[in-house]
Amino acid sequence: MSLDERFKSMADKVRTMNPPSDSDSLELYSLYKQATVGDCNTGRPGALDVKGKAKWDAWNGKKGTSQDDAKEKYITKGQSLGL
């Protein structure tokens, strides 16, 4: 199975899992965004958008990670959660 196929399979499993902890959710979100979009390409949300800022910070923290590396890390994170 190719990396893209394994990534898509894990993404499907993540979508149907019970909600993970906030930190695991942010890690999965940031790796998914890095894998599918690349480096963060939006401005940081305003002070009142606490959830949006947390997501932005997590994604921006992956800056410089290649999309293939992010896919591998996403798959590994999903496996560590029992998927």
C-alpha cells in the first residue's frame, strides 16, 4: 500500500473514532493540515478565537515538515491511539 493510501485509510479511521484528548486532536489536526496543505498559509486568528488560535499554533508548529513526513507522523499517531 502506498503512503497516500495508508494516509487516506488512517484519515478515514480518525474521522470515525471517539474524540481523542485535546492534545491528540491538535496533533492529528496539525499533521493532517501539514500533510494536505503544507506550511500554514493563513494569518493567526484574533484573540477571541481561542480554539482557532490553538489550531493555528499547532499547524504553524509543523512549519518546514515535508508533506510525506507529516503523513508518516499522522499514521504513526493514529496507530498510537489504537487505530
